[in-house]
Amino acid sequence: MIKAVLALSVVVGCVGAAMHPPDGSTFSARAPILLGIAWVAFAVAVWTLPKARVVPLVLGGAVALQLAAGFAPPRSSDDMYRYVWDGRIQASGTDPYRYPPSSPRLREHRDPDFLWAPDGRWCVPDGCTHINRPDVPTIYPPVAEAYFTVVHWLSPPRSRTGPIQLAAALCALASTVLLLFAPGLSRRFAAAWAWCPAVAVEAANNAHVEFLAVLLTATAILLVARGRAWGGGAVLGLAIATKFSPALVAPALARRRPVAVGISALAAVAVVYAPHVALVGPKVLGYLPGYLQEEGYAGGGRFALLTTVLPDAWAAPVAVAVLAAVALWVLRTTDPDRPWAAATVMVGSALLVTAPGYPWYATLLVLLAAAGGRVEWLGVAVAGSLVLYANDLGITPLLAQRLGYGLALAAVVTVAVLRSRSRLGDAAAALSPGSTTQERQRAS
């Protein structure tokens, strides 16, 4: 217990120091080093955590980490400014998919001392703003837009980023509670989510909407695993209409009453999209097509691991084939009572194939790995952080992608091989003369 507490203290201290530079600057050059130390201490903390009486420590550590990371200006992402803007616009009665932030029709909603300050990074002909890509409409699906609007309604007047950061932190903490008290899950491995440096940084500091999607996805998995296919499918649909990535868990949930899960998920998506489609038609897609093109996925250049051995033009179709094969394997092998491990493989494989440079894309994987006890997949989240800070570490982003995601893949494959050998050893022991009934049951 003492070792776990000491290691956790290091995680909290390093995350706090990285997110709150002593000189008050937007970014500290020490941040990559501090977060690297935090990841190592995090591994020690989870490894040394005892199996008994862990709930108070896991919860306390989760709260401490969110407080350490929170309520400072965002350090590695400006997405939250778009969240605040979208909530403001929808609350005013304008559909957020209709106009980009730079539109003269929305000029009355600008504020010169916050979102539209002169020191904003993004400039348009009539001003500068902290809102990213101000010349294009929003990319976020309807449930995310509803979330932004609710946060806007509940925010005190003249508030800035604090409310949206608090909302993301509460979603992360709610997911921690879910992991701790859901039947059949390891309370010890809940720390792999609650104490993860990326969870603290991307929730309480960068306020990513992924944390609402993660909470909804975890709820959907629990409902389906307990036989509530219609309700679980509907919640999964809401998760997909928050961020599209939760659709990756669908193959793992399709083992139990796939028709009910599929119909209810599609119905939920249709219900939340319908009002926007009625108002803006095809504009409801927002900037999604442009974003995929911008990130290099359409042409294949962004598939860092695949393009190590394949031409760029082949990468996209091969990526689709690989993910289709993994989805088929998940669909055929998932334990419907415990779909966490299979969902981890599906989501983790998608991240390995696409190799994103954003650590917040791995938040769903971190929760699934914690719930399923497949902590070897956390290396994928580390890889995303390595890419994000590549320039600060003196390496190119492409090298960071191939190095980080390559090592993560190697770790996953190594653990899979060791697990396979362990199962074969158990099976051989069970078949040998003199084996006990308990050994035979364990092997089966």
C-alpha cells in the first residue's frame, strides 16, 4: 500500500507541475519530461496496488489527479474553445452546423476578452480567435452539441473554460465509480483508468468531449452484458452520436441479441440527428469530411505503421481489411458476459492502424483496458503522447508515430504470446495423468 501511495503522489505531483508551469506560461518545456515520469510512476502505482480495500485510495487518487490537472489554460489542445462557442451558439437558437464561427451572422456572439481576444491563434479578416478552424462549421455530433449547450446553460455568467473542464472531469470520475462498483470488474484495475496521466490531462485540463462518450460507452457495455440489449444499444447510439469512435465496440456487443442492439443504436442516432437534418440537411456532417482529408487518412499517408512496409496508396484499403478481419474475430470470439477484453482488441487495433497523434483519442481504450484487465494496451495511449510532444523531444512526428505505436504493438503481441503459452501449459497439465478436477476446470 505504501509503495502505491508514494508512486501515486509522484504521478499527482508531475501532472500538476506539467499543467501549472511556475512562470504561468501556456506551455512548459519540462512538460514532456514530467509526464514521462508520471507514466512510469503510474505503472508502479498500479502494479503495487493491493487487491483489498482499494476503493478509497482509487477514488481519492482520481480526484487528486483531476484537481492537479484542472483549471489551468489548456496545454495541448484548443478544442474546448470550440465546445464553448458551439454551446453558446446553440443556446442562442442557431443550429451549430449552419454557420462557421467566422460568419458575419454570428458576429453578435463574439466576445473580445475571451474567445475572440486579439491574441487568438486563429485569425480571420475581421478578428482573431482561440476557436480552431474558425472558417469551417463544427465537426461534433448532436449529443456532443447538446452536452456543450447544457454546460453553457449551467455556467455562471462571464465564466470561461472552468465549467467545461469541470464537466469533463466529472465524466472521468463517474467512469471511475462505474468501474469500481460494476459487478464482475476488478476494482484494482480501475486504477489503470483513474490514475492514468492521460485521463487527468485530457479531462480536467483539455476538457475533451471523449470523456462523455467513454462514460456512455461503458454504460452501454454493462447494460448489454447484463442482458439489457435494447437499453444498452440505445446508450451505445448516444455514445456514437457524441464521438464516432464508440462504434468500434459494436462487434463485441453484437454477440448478444445483435438485432436488438443494432436497431436500438441506430434508432438513437436517428432521433438525435433528425432535428438537425430537418434544419440544415447535409450540412449536419459539418467539417468531418474535410477533417479526414486534412489528417491524411483519405490518401493513406497517415497510417504510420502500415506505410512503413506499404506504399501510401495501399495503406487505406489494407487498413480497412485489417480492421474488418479484427471485427470478424471479435464478433466470433467475444464472451457476451464479459465483452471488455474483445472490445479492447477492436479499439486498440483501430488506433494501431490509424496511429493518431492525439492522446485523447485513446481514452476509450484506456477504460476498456482497465475494465478487461488488458493493461498492456495502455502503451497505445503512451504512443499518442509521444507523437504529440515529438517536436519538443527533438524527433519528427512520423518517427514518433512509428516508434511509439511500433513498441506498443510489440508489447501487445508479446503479452498475447505469453498468455497463449500459459493457456497451453494449463491445458497440458489438465490432460496429464494425476491432474486434479480443479486443474481440469481451470484449463477448460
